[in-house]
Amino acid sequence: MADQQNVCPRFHRAVELIGKRWTGAIIRILQNGRARFNSIAAAIPELSDRMLAERLRELENERIIARTVIPETPVRVEYELTEKGKALDAAFCAIARWAETWVEPASEPTKEAAPALSETVVADR
Amino acid sequence: MADQQNVCPRFHRAVELIGKRWTGAIIRILQNGRARFNSIAAAIPELSDRMLAERLRELENERIIARTVIPETPVRVEYELTEKGKALDAAFCAIARWAETWVEPASEPTKEAAPALSETVVADR
DNA sequence: CGGGATCCGAAAGGATACTG
DNA sequence: CAGTATCCTTTCGGATCCCG
């Protein structure tokens, strides 16, 4: 019957952290190596500069990514995962595997085709 | 150097789905068995009824949970994970493991104690 | 290039009251 | 018990301009 204890606060923080809008995508990109601001922006076209900057700062505050300034002209700024960030790899792989199996790539193209939830009613148990 | 291809849309959908506010916690609760509306609500005190109802409907539309109505008086409604929902278990376990290692349980209690990000500047590379 | 500052409309979310 | 409806506040996020 599974009576519920409260959700583990650590888990809750974690899932709300990596699940926050765009952070998943950003981390995913940094998982194949360090990248520059515009490089990340180019990989996520729907994401505005402002949002990207905001999310990068948040992730930096969480110590998931590290920011490195290289004072050339023009300046170059690189982002990369910290140890904490790299440790997320296993979790992200697990999510990716689930997505491959269960999530259709496109959005809902055949709206009529979907069987429209059947109300499951049980006489008794 | 890791030049970026776009983020896999399946992965992106998945992470934004399970990462949406509260959905992680709700799924987590259902992972130890089916539960009723008020039971879930009790396990997540910060979550309002309206939000819970909304998230449950969304998860039902995604076929991650199933809703069963048992017409007693008063009515009883039970929620449980579908196969798609149960398949999330591995991913959630991976996240939980990461959280145990890297996320402190409480929020930031010692605000001054935090060393306040060091600006990493590299002379050159 | 890599952002920060500001403005503003849209959307999410909380509080409360009510219903079958 | 399991929600809906309504209102109202807060936040999110896009657009635009600016700076070192």
C-alpha cells in the first residue's frame, strides 16, 4: 500500500535543480567538454542570451559548473563541469536511456490518433 | 574541444518533463506503490491541492501515471505508475545517488560561510 | 565577445471558497 | 474525498539597449 513518508529533501532539491528550465540541456552540452558562451547559445537556439547567462550563474553558484575567464581581446570565457557536475553523468545517461525508449522524438503530430485517456473505473477491489 | 550539436530533443523533453516543478516528488512517492490524492498531498506539504491536481493530470496525459476511480462513498481515486512511469525508476535512483553525495540536506544556513565564488582568471592557455 | 540593466507582457503558482 | 473556480501575486522570460 506504500504509506508515504515525506520526500527526501536532498532528492527534491536535486531534481528541481537539474530539472529547472534549460539547465538539463546546458549540462548536457558541457558533458562533452568545455564550451564558450556563444557556443552553448548556438546549440540551444530557443534559449535567449539573458536566460543562458542567468542559468549559467545559477549553475555556477551550485558549483556544478566552473567559469574561466581568459583575458584575450576580445575576452574568452569558458564553462566546464566541476566534479559535482561531472558526477551527474550517470543520472543523465539514465534519463537519456529512458527518453530513447519512452519519449517520441517529435511533438504530438497526430492529435486525433491519440486514444484520449480512458477513464478507468473499478467496480470494487 | 567538444563542438556542440543540438541537444537531443527526446532527452530535452524528458528532462523538462520529469524536472517540472513537483513532478519529481510526485513520481518518487508513487514509486513505492499506488497512492490516493490526499495521501500524496500529505507527503508534500508545500504543494497546494490545485498544483497537485494539475500535475497529476499532466502526468496522466503523458501516460506516466494511471488514474483509477473506485466508486465507493466517498469516492476513492488511486494513482499509480504505468510501465512508462515505472521505467523511470533507474533514472530516479541515479539522481538520488547523486543527491546523496553532492547535495547538502538543509538549505543555505551559513550564508557568510560560503566562500563566494572565486573569479577564475587564466593568464593564457 | 560575453554579458548586465531595464521594461513589460505572459505564465505559473498561492489562497480561499465551493461542489459532487 | 477529490477535486474546480476564481482571484490575485509572483515569477519567468523575451526585447531592447548598453558596456568593457
